[in-house]
Amino acid sequence: MKKKLKNTVLRLVREDITELDVEAFVFYASEDLKLGTGFGGAIAIRGGPSIQKELDELGGAKTTESVITEAGELNAKFIIHSVGPRHNEADTERKLHDTMDSAFKVAADKGFKRIAFPPMGSGFYGIPPATCSKVMLKAIKEHVNGKTDLEEVLLAVPENRDYQPFEAELSSI
């Protein structure tokens, strides 16, 4: 599924974000920037130890902040590690929107044309898929309707529990 918003194509795909050939993808990171298990573990295993080494040198990041590393042996060239809110944290939606903005700022600073996002905070961090999709698509629309060099934004959403809310939200645009 895809939509054109101003000069940017927004695509919803059922793919593993770590396998996408993009300039950068976003990882929903923890404040200590440890890759850990789950999606972070997949990044560490598939991308190699250089990613965690770069993160260790950065030390950490606060909620709504984003940092960037190279992507090691992955198809992407870079990973934008964005620290977002957890479910039931005060002001979750605003913080998630701000986290999206910080990821876009990193992408803009690097001049990226093609980036990918996962369902930010859905799953392990407990943000409901409907909230996640609503906030993310609002932030994406606002960003691409402004000044941007982005030509394509991919939403890599492989699981049905997340895909359906994103599909519904994207259909309403």
C-alpha cells in the first residue's frame, strides 16, 4: 500500500526492517542504547558488533532523542536509534511525536532520501498499535508537508496486530 504526500511516497510494507535496502532505518531504542533482545538482538546479530560498539561510545540518550550509527553488515547504511516513551508514561502521544521529529531531524541532517520506520513503541514498549499508527502518520504527514528531501518513507510492519491499524490510518489520508 502506498500514498503520495506532496513530494514523498509513503509505503506500508510487510517486511523485516533489518532486511530493507534503505539509507537508514529507525530503531526504537532504550535510554542506555543497549541492543538487548528482540528487534535489538536481531540488529546486533545481523549487523555485527560494530553497531553496539558505536552506541557504547555515545553512552546514552534521553526520551525523544535520536542518535545515529552505521548499520554494520545490514543492507541499510545507517540506523537512527530513537528513544521513545513507554506506554502509560505521562504525555505518551506528544513524546512519541517528538521522537518521530528527532528521527526526521537526524535524517535531514544526513540528507537521506529513503528511510524506514517500525511501529514505534508498539510491542515490547506497550504503546497500543492504534495510538502508534495515529501518532506516527500525523508526524509523517507534518514532516513531508514541510521542507524535506525525503523521497520515500517506508513503514515496515510485518505483524497483523500492527499492520491493520496502519492500513486503516493510511487509507484515511
